[in-house]
Amino acid sequence: MTDSNLILDVSAERLQEVLQSAGYRVTVSEQNGMVQLLSASQGVGFAARMGNPALPEGQFLDYTLSCALRVQGELPAGLAERWNVEKRFARLTVQGAFLVLELDVIVAGGVSENYLLATTELWDRLLQEFLLFLRANAAPGAGEEAGQSQESLSEAQVESATEPTTH
């Protein structure tokens, strides 16, 4: 591969095309003056947020794929830490009333189109594993996970915090 084929930065429009070519429906949104892309996988909404700006305006050196689930109630102790020990690539954090799974994608230095597609496939797989992880760490009781299936996460209720579109 020659340097002329490398992607050195990415725009929201290009990322939208990548996600669409992978079969996702994508809605463009703006939050705090920044463009973000909204989509869903496995019925769970996620966002793609642009990161560090590159020299050409509107281009970025990285972006973050993020799935925020609203939590009502108590989460099992050490849930996020357990994910971060057991899983690679994406980190799980508790941010106030949200359980947030994030994957940073870096294009600085140059990547291929296949790399962008592969990280999208990885994200889809991580979301699947995330839902399985939540189910495996569920306790008996009533709750709603990701706004769709009846699963309990201790005494917590979890719902997708982004507007899902289907994949």
C-alpha cells in the first residue's frame, strides 16, 4: 500500500459513508456545536463522535464510538472494572446515571479503508459481547436492558441513551 492510499484524517461525512457501507442507518446530529453520527446495532443505539481536529477544517485524527445506557438503580459492584479486565479494545465506565462503552478509533498516521470497516465490525462484535456480559451479570428480578429485553442487572434498569436506528 502506498502513502497515497492511506486515510490520514476523517470527516463526519466520510465516517457516515463507512458506517452506511457496513449496513448501518446513520442519522447526523449536532451536540454542543459538534457533529455526531447516531446509529444502532443489536437494537442498541450508539454515537460516533469526532475527536481531535486535523489541519483541514472539518477533518479529524480520531473518533469515538460510544454506547451510553441509562441506569436506574444500583449496578453490581465492580461491573465496569470486570468488563475492563475481561475484554479488550473498548472500555466501560460509569458516568453518573450512565453505563458507557467506548471504542477510540485513531486514523492519525494513516490507515486503510479496510481498517475503518474492520473497526466498525469490531464495534458491532463488542456491542454483542456487551449485551451478553450484562445478561451474564444479571441477577433475578425485573429490569429492562437497552430498552428492549427483559433482563435484570441487579436492581438496576438500563436503557439506551441514544435514539436507535436499526442495523
